Amino acid sequence: MSEDKSALDYFPPQLAHTSLSAAAQHCKGCDLYKDATQAVFGEGSLSAKIMFVGEQPGDEEDLSGHPFVGPAGKILRKAFDETGLDPTAAYITNVVKHFKWKPRGKRRIHEKPRLGEIAACTPWLGAEIEIVKPSVLVCLGATAAQTLFGRDFRITRMRGQWLASEFAPRSIATYHPSAILRAPNSDARDKMYSELSSDIAKAVAMANNSAI
Ligand code: URA
Ligand code: SF4
């Protein structure tokens, strides 16, 4: 993503966002649009101080058209609730806008996007960051963190730390909420959830105190 200014800097944010999310519905930048119901664009406040970036929409997001409304979203929204963050005051999005899945019986199982698909899709995320200009950017999981901070980024080692980036004055990464759903036992699940929730609390406190 480029740091250069663009015409987007001069667009009214609502207009720019509405046209981008509408345009994403016609995107054929990679093959993922073929098997998805619709593109799921980011949502929330366009003047949000805090932006959350996940991986890609899941089954329920694909059907509803809204990010983080399924099981992972419930965990995320629980953590928001506990830190007093109103989700409509945040901006919530994903690196990849179409759901990638494979069939298993009658279910659609999430598949990780390939690097080429991620690279094809990141201009949308770049434009969202340009419009919202968050003070604090929170990467949820390895796909988001590696897209923004490079392939060597490891959530287990580097979560919960402030990171330098060109995307926002402050950035931080934490677990993806679906990693918590896949935890091997309830102790592991509780520990991951409390780390996710304290990372989010740290990010929210920074955003609340930020003058930028
Ligand atoms: N997982 C994600 O990464 N994003 C969503 O919107 C839902 C589940
Ligand atoms: Fe376009 Fe992204 Fe959908 Fe691929 S996943 S078609 S790049 S919006």
C-alpha cells in the first residue's frame, strides 16, 4: 500500500465509502467472488479512532453482508462490550472481502486465502484506511498482521505490543477470535480470551486518549 496522497484525501468520506463498498460488489480482482454471495465491506464509523481488521468474511457474514456477525463476531463483540467500546463507534473490516470456502457435507468450511488473493484484495483495505484514518489499528489474527507487518509476524510472540506502521499512528495485533473457538481445551480458551480482551482494552484506552 502506498503512503502517497490521493484524490481520496479530498473525497467526502461518506461518498467515498459508499462508492467503494458499492464498487467492491462488482470486483473480480481474484476468483473468490465466484463462489461467494456478496462482498462484505467494512462497516462502522468513518471517523472511528479505532479500526479492527480480520481475515475474511465467514459463512454468516457472506449471507448477511456484514462483518463479524457470526460466532467469531460474538466473541469480538463480547470483548468490545467488556471494554465499553460501542461497535458503531469503531470501524470493522477484513483483509479479504469475499468468503473463501470449501464444501464439507452441507456446510461451507472456511479456507485460508492465498497470498495472491490477499494481494489482489488489499487495495480495498488501503482505501478504507485512507478514509477512516484511525489512530489505532488492531489486527485480528495472522492474516491481517502478516498483511500489514510482513510474513514473519507471529501472533504468539508479538501480540499485545505497540507496533510501528505506516497505516496508523499506533498499531497492535492480537488473536483472531476464531482461534479462540478452535482452542484445544477450556483452559486454553479462557487464557486466549483474556489476552484478546486485554489487548482490545489496551487499544481502546489508547484510542480514547489519542489526540490524533
Ligand atoms: N472472521 C473474520 O476474519 N472476519 C469476519 O468478518 C468474520 C469472521
Ligand atoms: Fe475482489 Fe477481493 Fe473479492 Fe477478490 S476477494 S474478487 S480482490 S473483493
